Amino acid sequence: MKHVIITGTSRGIGFELAKIFANNGHKVLAISRNTTPLSKINHENITTISVDVSKTSDLKKISEFVEINWKKVDILINNAGKLINKPFTELTTDDFLEVYKVNVFGVAELTKNMIPFLQKGSHVVTISSMGGIQGSMKFPGLAAYSSAKGAVITLSELLAEEYKEQQIAFNVLAIGAVQTEMLAEAFPDYKAPLSATEMAEYMYDFALNGNKFYNGKVLQVSSTTP
């Protein structure tokens, strides 16, 4: 049984991932602003906490829970994401900050807060995007999103080096298009080749076993060019 923290669990991949871990006997701390969807399931292995990952003060709730109830974290999955689709000339500094607060700063702050609870064999998995991969196909309108997803790739590579002596693994899954609510909101006419459940099943296996084979690596998880 693993103790697993997953962010962005109100819908999409995070929602499905929390259910898969819980159904396989693992303890899940599900983090999202809206906890209602998972609370309705009322699964004995899922604890929900309402947290806005863009707010440092909110993230303290997670540390307090782990300190009191778990004492350790085996897997941290930084899945929460924010996407703004606007032409570059219309993007404001506030737009960039809004995206970076969730996709970069929130990831860094939560990971930093969890360091005392991570131990030999722990695995931190950050969900990036093919849009953050150098040389991949890029899409107009995603300057803030894709650049943020590139930033967390470099962050994870650095943390893998910084914590290699403690044998804590940091890896990134740069995923392609998945049919989630967030994708549908940004690109209403696009149909992705994978469902949220299919991607969640892959992430589940990688989070449990990927650290045996990888550390400081970025895996491109996409069956299409985008």
C-alpha cells in the first residue's frame, strides 16, 4: 500500500487516477479546489482536501495532513494544470502569472513542502505536455501554457540531481492530447485519441514502477505528433 498525493482531481485524468489508486488499495490524498466529485464517491481510501495550488497558504493544508496522518509520502503526482488559449499579443502578464502559479510555482512549492516526507524509493511525477518539449509541434495561443510546461521539465531534471543521494526519483510525463474537459474548453472542435481513463491507467503504472527505471527523465507519452 502506497501513500499517494494527486493534485487536480476534480475532473479528467486526476479524477480517474485517484479512483484507480484507491481501488487498488492505496491511500490517496486528492487535492483540488472542487472536492465534490470525489467526495460523492465516498471511497474509504480517498481523502479530499480543498486546495488552490496557486496559493502558498492553501498548500500548507497538505503538509499539515501528512504530518498528522501519514508521516510519509510514497508518490506525489503534480497533475493540476491551467491552460489559457489566447493569441500572444493578447496575453497579459496576469495571464502568464495565472498559468505559471498553477503549472510551475504550485508544483515547486508543493514539492518543496513534501521533501521532508519523501524517502528512499519515493517517486515524484510531474505531468507536463508535448507542448513543453523542445522541437515538438507547437500550437498558436498556448505561449503561456507551453512555456510553463517546459519550465517544470527543467525543474524536475534539476531536482533529480539534487536529491539523487536520498534516492528520491523525479520524472516527467509529457503527455499528448487527451480528451479531457480542459482540452474541450480550449479546443472545442478537437477530438483527442485517448480518454482520460486510458491515460490515467498508464500514469498509475508509471507512478508505481517508473522510478525503478528512470530518474530525471522526460517520457513523451503521445501516439500523435501533437
